[in-house]
Amino acid sequence: MKFKLNILILSLLSFALVFTSCGDAEDFMFDEGEFVYFNREVTNTVKTSTDPISVDVIFSSPQGQSASATAEIEVTLENAEEGVDFEFATPLETLTFDTSNAFRNTIVINPLGGGAIDPDDAIITLSISSVSNGSIGLPGPDRNNATHTITMASIDCDYLISGTYDVVTTMTDPAGCEGVTNVVQVTILGEGLFEITDITGGMYANCYGSADNPAQINGQCDGPGLSVVSQPDVVYGDDEFNGSGQINPNGTFQIEWSNGFGDSGLSIYTPR
């Protein structure tokens, strides 16, 4: 653990420098050219969810406060029906960008929990179809972030885990990390496949003062079994996480995990 903690101190110093420089570019303003783009390309959820989905659309210009632009958004639906699977929180009209909204618009989509028995995923694709000033998508040969795809997965499982969870980790190695906590997000990626924002159950964040380590969890749609197999340690590198667990009928789930450094614990997740 001492070796890891020494690495951590150096990493935190480097991170602080990077964070400071990135913070200066919080609005993603580029030095050359105008660009209208989505802040990310993908959102995954499940058909039975009713949690709002927020997607930011950003305009970047080196002109500063004198800049402005408008953009049109095209919506393409695949196995999705407006009014049944989802609805827009506000009408999707021409988006304007100027100093009044800090060059940012937010599109909010409310899933309605409908169509859950349909075996196919519902897919909503938002595309920037035209802009009055600048280019569509981020600069580069692939024009990334010109579209945003929302997948509402149709999953027929006896047990489901999704949303925000409080986690407490016990039976830890090192023992001094006993009782660490965290708040994590669990997302359904597909049938029997989940993603969790922190597989360490709070150990990396609260015991080492480092970043959370995400991982994918395999689940059984006909039972509560969970497994974590060969998930990379993206925080420290050169390592991986493995583990197993179960989903409980009361909505909690637990994972007993370990990595090659010798870290381990039993993490119990309780939905908020």
C-alpha cells in the first residue's frame, strides 16, 4: 500500500495542475473556429425508467461575448414513440446561443416508462442538422459529438439494478479502510450487463484520496447472481478487478471484490 500511496501523491499533484488548466476552459471554448456540438454522444437507460435525461448542446467561438449562433435539431426514432416511451420537457425548437445562456442549451427528455413489454430497445437519436454560424460537431476528421443517441433498453429480468446508490464497504484489506462509503451510479447497458461508477465501494476515493474506478457487472436475468470479471484498474493501471455478488429482493445488491494490488472488500449498495 505504501507504494500505491506514493504514486497517489504524485498523481494528485499532476491532477491538480491539469484540473486548474482545464477549469480555465470550462465552457469548452476553442481558439480557432466556431463549433456547435453535444457535450456527450451517448445516454443509456432502461424503458421502465422515468428519470429525466438532460443533454447539453454547446457553441464554441473565439469571438468571446460578441459571438452568437442558432442550431436546428433533427430527431430520429427507432422503436420509440413520443408520448408512449418519452416526451420532450419543452418543445424542441431552434436553439439559440449567446451570452444570455452562456452559449449552452439543455435538451430535457422525460422517459415515460412505457413500452416495457416490447422486446426491442427504444432508440432516440438527436442530430444537429444545421447551424447559422460555424460547423456541426467538434473539430477533427470524424466530427465527433454531432449526434447524441439515447438507448432505452428493454430488459426482462427478475432483478434490476439502476440509478443512484449509497455504498458501504466492510471486510476491507487494508483493514484501515473499513467502513468507507460512496455514492455511485448504476446504468443498465444491455440485457444482463450493468455499469457501476465505482467498483471499490469508496476505497479509492475515501481511503486513498483518489478517483473512483468504474467497472462493468454481468448479471443473470433469471436470477440474482452478479460477477465482475477482469475489469481494468484505470486509476493506477497495470491491474484489474474481479468479484462476485448478488442482487437482493429488497433492492440492495452486494459485491465481494479484489484486485491484484491486494485491495479487497465487501460492498453493499442501497438504492436512494
